[in-house]
Amino acid sequence: MTVTPEQLRDLASRAEALTAEVRALCVGAQNGTPEPGHLTTARQAAEWLARGAADLELAAEDLARLQTPPCAFRWGVCPEHGNTLSSKAGVSECRVCRRTWTYNRLDQPCGEPVTWRVIDRAGTETQMCDGHVLGARAAAGGATFARLDAPIGQP
């Protein structure tokens, strides 16, 4: 059986609903009296459910990232700021956010997850990551940019 990010998100949603239900039950059962031990245990279970829901969301994100093909550009960029890297002595740094990589990222294939579909004026489609799309927006006049996770017909 193949697990999908959607299945994990559904489980997370159900765990969040159970968390809310258990918390509401505890509030309703307490009625201003000192909290009995079983309510303390139920509240603790609600916290475990909440942590489980958060972990399932993270697992869904991780799985989606693993299933997304990597950006195939032959040079790296800052994932947040695009073509803002400088390299010195084998270490790359973004000139905007100062994030560093312990290798010369400019000389390595990008590898960031593909998030955009770009179609130039000639109709050629290229898929690229967030960082590379920043440079493409500045250089590719007349191109169409669409996020891969956007509904069809929406940028």
C-alpha cells in the first residue's frame, strides 16, 4: 500500500478533531469541581493527540517533498532569495539572509524541490524551484508562471 501526503493530512485532521472533542469533554465534565484523576489523564491524552496531529502534518510535508522532483538547474541559488549567492573558500553564502552552505553551491546542481511551471513565449515549459523562479521572472519577459500546487487556471 502506498501512503500519500493526502492520507497523512486526513489522519492529522482526524487527530485534531479528536483532540478538540476530548478537550471539550474535559471542560464539560469538570463543572467547577476539583479535577478528578481521569480528567487529568484525558487531558494528557488530548495533548498526545495534538502532538500526533502535528507530527502527521510534518510527515505529510516530508513525504510531499520527497515525491517532488528536484530542480534540475546546474547551479544552486538561495531557496528564498534566488541568485544572491557568493562563494569563498568552498563556502556559499546568501548576500541577503546570510544563510551559509558548507560547499560551493554555485557549482552544484540545485536539487531544491520543483514548485513552479514556467512557459516562455515560444511555448517551452520548464519546471523550477522557488529560488530559480525569482531570476526567471526578471529575465523571461512574457513568460507564464504557475505554481504546481495551484488550482488549474490560477497563478
